[in-house]
Amino acid sequence: MKKILFICLGNICRSPAAEAVYKAYLEKVGETAGLFVDSAGTSSFHEGNPADARMREHASKRGIDITSTSRGVRRDDFEEFDLLITMDNSNFNILSNKAIGDDQKKKIIPFCDFLESRSESEVPDPYYGGDQGFEDVLDILDDGMNKLHEKVKNLS
């Protein structure tokens, strides 16, 4: 089984949205078998909480159901997951500093590396902004799913 972990700071906006958008993508293309998708945060401040209500609302308008519960990144995530997909440079750097050895570091990839038609270098945190920020995050996530899935399919 291939395992993918999406990571942001608090695991209440971007990474649970990425988890849900990827799961919806997998359903759409009929390739859910053999894949486990989860999300986590580099901070465990929101541990045990559902995703931000605003992110759930915006995703729901697109037919995407965000059901995850916030958790922090755990030491065993580096071994358990095949890819650790970060939403921004700060989270990439935090994970890179926690990784032990090159094998773990190679698993950490910025989400924006998978963008096809957009040019963002980070998925912006919408937490302190307005509605458009949540829509922008969902648009960015949508744009990267094809290339991300190609990467996942080619994992050995």
C-alpha cells in the first residue's frame, strides 16, 4: 500500500483540504485501491479538532467532504509514509530538519512542485484571510493533483 501524508502548520486548513481533494481526485479517476491518504501538522496546537469550518464550507461547495481530525506529525510518519507533501517552505524546512538520513529527506516534497498551470511556490495559509483565500487554496490543490498522482503511481 502506498501512503501519502499532506502537511501544513496546524492541520486545520491546507493539509486536510489537500487530503480531501486528493481522495476526491482518486474517486474520480477510480484509483482508490492500494492508497492511504492522511494529513498532519508541524504544530499539534489543534490536535483532535476538525478542519476549519470555513475550509470545510468552501470544499463542500465543490462537492468535497473534509472529515479529518487534526494531528501533529509523528516520528514514525517518516518511515510509514512514502511521500510527505508540504504546503509551504516553513513546513518543508521543519520536516527536513527532523528527517533522519537521505531516504527520509527524499520523501519530503513541496506540493507546489506538482503545479501544472499555476506558478505559486507555496500554498498560502488562508486562516487569517477572507473567503477568497480558501478558494485560492482549493484552486491550487486542484491544479497539482494530476502531477502528484503521476508521482504516486510511479512510486516503487
